[in-house]
Amino acid sequence: MPHPSKVVAGVEVVPLCDAVGPMGPSLRRPLDETFLGASPEDWAGLDTAGWTLHFHCYLLRTPDDRLILVDTGIGGTDSPAASWAPVPGRLGAELAAAGAGPADVDVVVLTHLHSDHASGSVTAGAPAFPNARYVIQQDELDWVGGPVLERVVHPLRDHLQVVSGPAALTGDVEVLPTPGHTPGHQSVRVGPLVLSGDAVLHPVQLANPAVTYAHDEDPELAATTRKALLERVRAQNGLIGTGHFPEPFTELS
């Protein structure tokens, strides 16, 4: 079942847990080699034995009854994420438990084109959400390659809404560029809530936003983006909805 939802700025935000598990052996590293520059004080109170990822997507129900899905998870056993993530994902079951089906989704926002956030966009070579437009930053499309380009982006080519910079979706919901983890990474703002994708990957980065991640495309830019994002949310006494924390929502103040 989905985690409990929150209503923010009139929008119901439903976290959907697509999967739980560690990275595969080819990507697994000790935490101090995965998150770089953290001090013992930064790690205080956190589990340092290993990193179990929770793969969260989010369903937004707007006041005008539109459905916006943020990220599509790891996909099936044949997805580009299958080499390292705990496939198959259970996004379909989570959506059903939230009272929605694939054909009901009006908009899909892909925070970025890493395989664990975008692979569920396609099923059997066709868009998994056939009535939706898929919102992605131009910088992300310019960067992506390999299996995600071939097996995810190409089947979506007639369904893409490509944006450059901030873009309003509906009411108080907008996408915001948050680059660094990937060149065209974007987050979704819903009032004082920001669905941050992989701009914030681990709670240690709340203690110290300068802590970098071994798989960031541009670690320095990612740290700068993260610091600005967290400062903005804290100034509003807001929330972040993260992609990989154990709990989907984290209050910041």
C-alpha cells in the first residue's frame, strides 16, 4: 500500500514505493566511498552499516482532478535498471492501491533519466501511460545515451513535453531545474513541498549539503544546487519528498 498522503497547496501528494533494496554488486560501495566528504559529526545518528534504497515515485491529485506522476521507477525484469536494481518494480500495484490506473495519468514528470527513475515509463516498447505527456528538460535529453535513450526515450518521442528551465504544470505545481546529479535534473514544487528526485540522496546530505555522491555527473554543481534547494525549502518551513529515503517526506525548518 502507498505511504500516507499529504495535502499541500490543495494538491494531494501520494508517495508510491516502487521497490526497496540495495544497489547491485557492480555499483555497491562502502558508504564513505559513496558519499564523499562527510565528517563523523555528519554521520552521527545515521545508519552507517549499509545503504538500502527506497525507490519512491509520487502521484499528485490536483484540485481540478488531474493526475501528475513524478518518476516511473525501475520498471520490469527487462528494464535498463535490471542489472542493478531490485526489479520488477511495483508501481502499477501502488497506483492501483491509490485508486488510479495507467490510462488515468495526465502528466508524467521525469526528474531525470537514470534508469531507476525512468524505466517504468515504457512497457513492451510502448508508453506505459498512454494518455500522458512526459515532461523532461532539454538539457537531460541532450545528455542521455545508452539503453535509456534507446529503450525509454525513443518510444516516448511522440509523448514528450520538452522544457528548458522552470515550467508551470498546473496551479501551484511547477518543475524547477536542479542540475548536477545529471545535467538536466529537475525537481517538482508543490507550494512549500519540493519533490527533489536525486538532488538529495541520503540523510547525511541534510546534515551537510556539501557531501557529494559518487555517481553525480557534476558533484560540485550538485552540492551547490542541493544547498540552495534546502535553504529555499527551510525558509518556507517546508518539506522535501525524496527518491530514496526510507520515509518519503522530510520536514525542514
